[in-house]
Amino acid sequence: MRYLLIALVITGFCSCEREGDGSLTITTRDLIESAKSDEGNSFEYALNIPHSGRYRVTIKTTQKTISKVWIEDYITNTDERTYNITGNVVLTNRMGSVDGSPLAQGLHNMKIHGLTHKSELDYIEFTLLKAHCETPVFHVQNMSGSDWEIVWSDEFDYSGTPDTNLWSYNIGNWGWGNNELQYYTEADENNAKVANGHLTLTARKDAESGQWTSARLTTAGKHSFTYGKIEFRAKVPAKRGTWAAGWTLGDSYTDEISWPYCGEIDILECVGFEINDTTGNGINHATCHTRAYYFKQGNQIGSQIEVDSMDTQFHLYAVEWDETEIRGYLDGEHYYTYDKNANEREWPFSNPQNIIVNLAIGGGWGGAKGLDPNLENPSYVLDYVRVYQRDK
């Protein structure tokens, strides 16, 4: 019997999981379980992940004729979801890899797709790039009172890369559950730079490889928030293929099966094909995703509003979030309410959320009408990000 070889290389622990530097290698034999054939062109295996984090997944095949494969996680999930954690891994000379695949500690039942027989697979290797860090600071905002006061913000009144006391980076190119095209980099001023009072996220296409890079900043592992008013003052890029966002994701997220149970609040979400290239007039979308209501079921609860000159003028995108409702605002105008709170499937928003800002290229929505052939270095500019509570 042929066994599927699964290798794990554990490196780069963050301080909240392990003190000091160093690495830990889990030998292949410690984690091998026999793979079994499924109907069609996929093969199942089980893998015990010792540490939660973002992984590089490297796949090597025995056949040069295989051009791409992908890995599905949680194949026995009860929600009948397909969790593609690698996107399509393109193989060159029988080998390929992607970065950033999210994996939580524990047993994972997986499939590899794209093979006709398991003898075509040489090995799969998982290398920990960035360990998951628990968030140390939780902010619970008071929502009763007449006036607002700032409890957390980044005014971008410094220069260089974003403040690491406030932000961490999501890294990689595994598709991010949406078949996105970009590789999110870490601490690279070409993609995330603070200057002249603004944070600018820029997507860039490498002239030789054609690979897009961009940035995705998150407060995960730094700060988390329950309730309050959250504001993004921003300009977004136009042109087909861009997808700018300012949003929140449940702090309990560790890998894809966490979502949408952990909750998501989309505050600023704009796709370039909805923005007029000449006038900059377009649409902003506000949406809440929960286990009861989310876009992969087609029953998400959202709203949209027209915005003038989105790419040349700053606008204020905001939500007010209390114990029973989430309300969306554009330049102070209320246009969205989410008030489903009967149970945790409808309302996970009694639990903390992280703030995320990112600029994606392509993907299931951003790339729904293709990419503008003249798309070059689109930028998403933020004047500030703020969290408020009402005075006590």
C-alpha cells in the first residue's frame, strides 16, 4: 500500500505561543495516515496540525502532465461547505506552492483534487509561516450617552510602514476563499505605506511574473472590539478588477471553518467595475455575514448607497454597533440596519471583532467582470481609522 506523505515544518513562532526564537520540525512519519481514493480525481487523508497559523503548502507530483491541484479541508463538515484552502496550485516541473493557507490546531480531514491516481502524488509539505497569536487587548465600548469619544484610532500621523502596535499583516496568495489574484505582503512599503497623514495600500503587478502584490492589515493579535462606532475615512480605486474593503472579522477566527460563525461586518466594500472611471461615482456596500445569513447561501442581509467621486474625494464610511443592531452610514447618512439577534447563528456580534483593511485584485466579486487591461498600481487611501464609544 502506498501512503500519502505529509511533512510539517514548524518555524517562526510568535511570542504569545512560544518564548524565544527557534524552530520545531515534525517528522513525516509522526503524522502519516493512509490516503484513500474517493470517487473521481480526489484522495482523502487526515492530518494533525500542532499549531494554528498561516502555512505554506508545497505539493510535488510524479507526473509532469499535471498542471494544477488544490486542497479541500474539513471534508466532513456538517454545513455541506467546500473549504478550498489553497486555491489552484499551479505546478511547474511537477512542483508548486501557495502561502498563507489558514489551519487551526487539531485534526483535519482533507482531500487533494486534480489527480487521477494517488501514485501521481510525490508529497505535500506544510510549513508554518506565521503562528496564530491570541489578541491581548479587548475593547468593549459603552453605547449609552450623548456624545462620542475616541477609544482607539490610527491617524497615520507618522511615516513608514503601519504601526505594529496597532496592526499585523495577513500574508499569502492562497486565494482568500474568493479566488483572489494578489499576494499579500508583510511590511513592504511598496504595498502599505504611511506618509503625509495617510495610509496608502497599493496593488502592483510584477512585469515579469505577472503576479499581483497588495496588503491586508488586521488588528488581530493586537486589538479587538465589541460594540462602538467604527469609521474609515477613505478614497477607493476605480477600474475593473479592484476590490477595496474596510471591515471586521470575528476574533475567534482561526481558519475557514470559523467563518461565518465568528461574524463579519462589511463597512466599506467597493468593487471597481461599479465605479465610473471618469466621474468616480460608484456604490458602497454594507453587509453582515453570520451563520444564518451569508453570501454563500445567497441570503446575506446588506444594503448599498451611491457615492460621488469615490476615487478622488475622501468619504466617511461607518457603522454604529450596539447590543441589538448594526447601522451603516455614509458621510453621516444612515442607509443600512442589521437587527437579527434571536440567537448566536443570527447574532455573533456580542463577541469581539478585529478590524481589517485590504485591497484585493480580482476574485469572485472583484473580478466578476474581468480586469481592466490598463489597470496599473491602483491605490486605496485611508485618512484615518477610528473606534468610538459614547460618554459614560
